[in-house]
Amino acid sequence: MSEEKNLKMWRDIVEQFKKSGQNQTQWCKNNNVNLRSLNKWYNYFKKITKRHKTGFL
């Protein structure tokens, strides 16, 4: 999978999680997603968003 497709896939997964209202553990169990992977990507996109909002990008 290309890096661009991987980023899009994880961005979509993180958005689905955020919209669910569930905690990460429960959402991952319900959606067969690795908890560590979700946590890694959740924090990655959170960091990128924070930088963008503060003008560091």
C-alpha cells in the first residue's frame, strides 16, 4: 500500500472512531482494529492538527 493510501485509510479510521463516542478499547474490539495502531495514528493526526491550527506547518 502506498504511503498516501495508508494515511488516508488511517485518517478515515480515526474519524470513524472519533464519531463513535466510544473509548478506544471498545471501538477497536467492535471494529477489529489493533488498539496500539489506532492510538498511534490518533496521536499522529492530533499532533498534525494542533500544529496546523497554531501555524507551525
